[in-house]
Amino acid sequence: MVLPRLWESFRFHRARLALLSCFCTRMLRQVLHRGLRTSFARLGHFIASHPVFFASAPVLISILLGASFSRYEIEESVEHLLAPKHSLAKIERNLVNSLFPVNRSKHRLYSDLQTPGRYGRVIITSFVKANMLDQHHTDLILKLHSAVTRIQVQRPGFNYTFAHICILNNDKSCIVDDIVHVLKELKAAHLSNQTNFAITYPITRLKDGREVYNGHQLGGVTVHSKDQVKSAEAIQLTYYLQAINAMNDKVAEKWESNFCDTVELFQKSNRNVTMYPFTSSSLQEDFQKTSRVSERYLTTSLALVVTLAMLCCSMQDCVRSKPWLGLLGLLTVSLATLTAAGIINLTGGKYNSTFLGIPFIVLGHGLYGTFEMLSSWRKTREDQHVKERTAAVFADSMLSFSLTTAMYLVTFGIGASPFTNIEAARIFCCNSCIAIFFNYLFVLSFYGSSLVFTGYIENNYQHSIFCRKVPKPEVLQEKPAWYRFLLTAKFSEDTTESEETNSYESHLLVCFLKRYYCDWITNTYVKPFVVLFYLIYISFALMGYLQVNEESDLNNIVATATRTMEYTAAQQKYFSNYSPVIGFYIYESIEYWNMTVQDDMLEYTKGFVRISWFESYLNYLRKLNISTGLPKKNFTDMLRNSFLKAPQFAHFSEDIIFSKKYNNEVDVVASRMFLVAKTMETKREELYRLLETLRKLSLKSKVKFIVFNPSFVYMDRYASYVGAPLQNSCISALFLLFFSAFLVADSLINVWLTLTVASVEFGVIGFMTLWKVELDCISVLCLIYGINYTVDNCAPLLSTFVLGKDFTRTKWVKNALEVHGVAILQSYLCYIVGLIPLAAVPSNLTRTLFRCLFLIALVTFFHCFAILPVILTFLPPSKKKRKEKKTPENREEIESQWMLNEMDCTSVNERVKATQITFLIWDSRCKKTEDLRIWTQHAHFD
């Protein structure tokens, strides 16, 4: 009998503790919620008491800080912005550069767009797919080569030509592409009527005996027996320049500009060929060109948003219409963006084209906040003083706006932290945080004071646009029809008490939602179709989600119809058969003379096209009938004194580093080879997989080596680095939603909000992929914004629904749409109209920006006005009161409730009812006192 009693006592105390914990938690939430609302009400009253100061201070701050943005600097290094800051490829580059200077070796380490230093490059092809190796085109290309080498850059006191700024060979001559030597030999063969001259592909032998790689210099190649070239549709020439100091770099930069002009001028005089010039400056110029080509479209976007915002705030009643508030709301966003730009400039930040997305992020958040304040103003009583109405507006709308602003600051703040390895993403998130913060302050101050001024205009019955006193109806009857139409207004003395609260229902959007849409979306026959549509939405989103592709293609950030795009298209069309040249660096002394090591080396590089001193040396020994397994001294001496002295192998001396030991013994301490892989159309994906495979091999092999190409700096673990800001922001958003549960009246709001955000982000990622948008830096930043945009629009709807009591779910869904739907619809319409001109900007960066932001807005709107209103009508929380009988099963709960009666409850309405706590709260919507009963049990005790 003792154990059952102890168990009953334990259950009794546990139920009492659980009941007390639930009681205290709910009470804490209500106290915090009420305290925050009271604080915002006092803030609103204070701003309404000093409207001039709060209207002028933000303007002055914006002017002072924004003025510095007129002298902004542009970030010129694309690598600094888009390449991962801390990557293995950069460490490998430093090691390689310490052994074999990359700037001097760049003619060997061919790369498409990431070649280091200064250079000029041109692809020559024909409109009719002619053979570029015939006599006519050979002469034409050599003529172009001669014109390029004669380009002059005028500087005070001296004219620089290519010969003055080129990279020099060992014999002090300019390094030019080997294809130039091939074309000269081909021209000589044509002149001497030689028919046995042959070019092999991808490695050919020159007249001096050297074997050179031409896979990146001959494109669209057709071969016949023994890899002999039959025809080539394209030829590529590259001219490498020195940039050893600031003055030399300026000369080289000017030479690049003259190079493009020379190529374009040459093409005009030779219409039968097409030329695609490209320089080291082209990528950066085309990246920043997006800002220049976007100016006209952004101006159009601003004009459209201003027009629609003013229309959304207008109504037929000329007194209650608020068109200036629509304009002032947009001005608030503009002031915040200008202030943030000024702060960025003053703190040493540099502008880049990714900043084009920041105004749209601030626009989405700021417009909803201003429209929500206007919607709250329309619910206040007109017979109140403006200060009281403003206090009610702040109490009603500022709590949710503050929480969503905190969400923006946390998510973008995590993105701005050192954990973000992509500098462009980090800078973007940092600047977005600054802009959002000032937007919040300016909405409180500038827009709040603007609301006060328009409130006084409304209370004085002045025209909302012209600020003229509106005459009485009897006076208007004597005026013309157009005059009466412009000055239509409803006076309070002409309305009954029942009509007083409906003064704003003549607004088009309010009328549409209340009279038509709310009843339609909650109709029993509509709900199955909405659920079916949501299942289709999830299916297509899943199909796209499974095809997500992380990409580091630099073409996605440049303007269209630019040199970079044209050159890259030609490069992909004619030169996609082989990968960029991969440097294979052995950075320690190994037993090159050991036949086992020799076999291992050949095995590691098997399957590649090799440009290797090592393989050439072994073949050289075999031709001399000498064993490759020579003793160390003989092997090294033969290498230095015989192999490297031969003219056809002398160029390999740049690929070997010798060192003398204390006993004058010579050793090979480091060496390099060059590998080229056969690729297909998906060259970047193959190259990334190849990089990972070679790195894994370097960790397991006996020979210590590294692989490097300048393009590795951009693609090295890009997928994990670019997704890190989104991952960190999602985690921080979940933590914020968890810890903010005490700031909301019911934690179920956060549960629903988390599910909604997950559904929206899942859909956006899926449809983004189906719309040919890859997961790169820009799209990831948009996805971070998508988290906040969803919270912005869905949180007020869910809060109103979850906190509603005593009516059915359908009734509270309708009420939530009526209360917050107008603000959501107004901000959505303005946002979409502002995005539409962005779709016409001729830039890949803005194309990605438009598609991502458009999908975020569309999917969120779909959830707010279709998915949530339907799903909430048959999922928790329940709105019906459930009456339970006092059965033996719940007798212990009743006993624990009566035990709670015996506790010290001095704050509970004089201990009249321990099961009810009566709070007198001031409802800002109806300004009436009502009882908020918090039930500690599911059963009611009267």
C-alpha cells in the first residue's frame, strides 16, 4: 500500500508543478506582450508630441551621410569579391608562386577568364565555318598579329609598344603563343608549295624540334589519321604583359584598351571574319557595367512604385485618402538606403554591382511596415485626438514590425560575420543590416511624424492632397460636378454610430477583401482545389530541388551583350574539348631515377595530355638506348648537361629547380609538369570533380605534389562556401523564433511561422532551379532575404489567428485577412511593380536578382492568401470551447486546481476565482475594455 500512495503523491505533485509552470509561462508572455505594447504606445505619443523634430532629423542625417556617397570608390577585384577568402587553392597558389612565379608562368597555365596579370586575347573565326588554316586566313591572322605588336601607348616622353611591356623569354624575346610560330611555318610552306607540312592536335612539333600544346589555340578542329589537323574553325591568340609596378600596370591597362580598339577596327575592314577580344579588365568592366545599364530601369521602377503606392493609399473620400503617405513611405525607404550608402562609403567600403539588390530588400520590409501602420490608423476612432490615435497605431503595429526587423538583423548579421567566406556575400549582408536598421528608425520617426501631420489634416477636414478645407455638403451642392467629385467627403456629424467605424470600407482593397475574397477562399468547395494546388506546388518544388546546381560561373554576374559574354560563348563553342592547363607541382626532392617512382609518376598522370619534362626526358634516354634507371648522379648530370642543353628541350629548364648540396652534389628539389584533361560541354563540373580527385590522390600518394590552375581559386569548395551564409542564417532564424516565443502571446505562432518559412524556401529553391537559376552568391543572398520576407508577411496573419478566441477557425481566418490582408496586398503590388523593370535590364546579375525576388514575393503571396487561409481552417489551434465532465480520469487535475486555490494569489483578482485571471487590456482596434481569461484547465469552472 505504501508504493501506490507514494506513486499517487508523486503524480499529484508533478501535475501541480506542470500546472504552475504553464500558468507562470502564460502570465509572463502576457506581461511582456502588454509591456511592449504599452512602451510602443508611449513612444508613439511622444513622437506625436514632437512631429517636427522627428520629421526633420532623419532628413538631415540622410543628407549629411548620403552626401559622401557622391565620391564613392568601386571595387575592382572580382577575385576579392567572389573567390572564397580562405581556400586551399589560395594556399596552393602561394606555394606555387614561391617556386615558379605564376605571373611569369601564366602563358603555360592557360585559363579561360581567371588568368592572372595583364593580357589581351582574341578568338578569330569565320561566319561560314571556313578553315582558318588556309592561306587566306593564315595571312589575315598574321596581319592581325603584326598590327597588335605595333600598338603604341603614349606616355610623357616615351611611346610603349608590345615589345616594351611583354613577358620576356630566356633569350630576352617576347613570349607569344606557339600557334603564331605554327602559322608562320604554315605560310612558308604555302609559299614554297610544300604539301607535306602537317599540324597534329593537341600536341604538335615545331620546326626547332619543340613539342607544344595547341589545344587552346586551335578550336573546332577536324582531324584525320594520326591526329593530323584537317581544318580548324577558330584560332585563339594571347598576348601576355608585365605589371611589375604601378606605372607599368597603367601602361598595360591602356594597352589592353587599345588592343580591343585595334581588334574591332581590324574586323571592320575584314567583314568575312568574326573576332572576340578579351582582356584582363573585361570581366571587371562588364561586372560593373550592370550598374550603368540599370540606371534607366531603376528610375522607371521608382516611378512605378511611387505611382502605385499613392494609388494604394487613395480612396474616394478626399479627407480620409492618404496618397502622400504612400509617397512618404517610399521616401522613408530611400532615406534609409541613402544613409546606409553614406555610412558604407565613410567607413572605407567600396561599391560593387551586387549592391543593386539592397534597395529591393529594404523596399520589401519598409513598405510593409508603412502600409501596416496605415492599416492600423484606419482602425482607430476618428473622434480621438491625433496623439492617441498615433499611440494606438504604434501599440498595434510596432511590436510585430520590431520582431521582423530583429529577424532581418540576425539573419543578415550572421551573413555579415567572419563565418561567411565569400566577400561579396559578407559585404552585402553587412550593408543590408545597416540599411534595415536605419529603415526601422526612420519608419518610427519620419513616417510616424508624417502620419501625425496627415492625421491633423484629416481631423481638420482638409483635402488630403491640396490641404484645403473641405466645404459642407450643402455648400458642395451649389458647385459643379467635377468640383463635388474632387471634394467628396463624409463628415462625422452626418454618420451614425454604426457607420462611424466603417468610414474606410469604401477603400477598394478593403472592400474587395471583406466582401468578396474572404468568403470565397474559405468556401467549402474552394478548399479542395487549394489543397490540390498546394500538392502540385510541392511536387514541382521537389522536382526542382532535386536538380539544384551550385555554380561558380563568372558569366552569371556580368552584363549581357558584353565582351565577356561573347568571348565565353565562342570559348565554349570552339575550345571546350580540353580543360584549362593544370600545373602538377612536386614540391620536394624525390628519387626521379628510381624506376618504381617513375612508374608511379606516369600512373598518376595517366589519361591526361601531358606537357612534361619528365616524360620527355625518359623518352630522350630511351632513344639513346640508355636505361631510365640510372644512378642518381648520372641521371642528374645527363638531365642538366645533355637534355636541357638540346634546343628542343631547353624550355624545360623553367620547370626544374636544382639545388647544390654541401658536397657539390646536385639534386632536383622541385619540378612541375602540365596536364590537360579531355572534357565535354559541362567543363566546369568536370574540372571541379577532377580537382577533388587529384587532391585526394595527393594525400595518398608517395610523391608529394599539388595541382593548381588560376580558375581553382574561384571554384575551390565553392558549393560549401556559397551555401554557408544561407545555412547559418536559417539556423539563426530558428534560434530567434525559439527564443522569441516569450515575446509572443502564444508559442504556436512560432511553430506555424517556422513551417511556413520552410514551405516558402523549399518552393523558391525548387522553382528557382526550374527557371534556370543556379545556386550562386546572388541567389543565396536572395534566399536569406526570403526567410525575412516570409516572416514579414505571414507573422501578423498567424498571430491574429492563433490569439483569436471564442469563434470558429473560419471566422478568425476571415478576421486575420481583413485586419492584415490590405497591408500585405498593397506592399506586394508595389513590390512586384518595382521588380518588373528589373527583368528588362540586360544583365545576368539582375536577371538572377529578378527571378529570385519575384519567386519569393509570388510564393509568399500564395501562402498568405491561399495556403494559410485554407489550412488554418482545419488544423490547430482549435477555437471551440470543450466541456469535460468530472470523470475519475480528470479528478486529479481538478484536485490540483483546488490546491492552487490555496496558494498565495494576491495578484489574482482578490482570490475570487483561482482558475481565472482577469486582465484589463486596452484593445487598440476597438478601444474597449474586455476580459482576457486565461484558463489553467481545459474544463471551465464557474
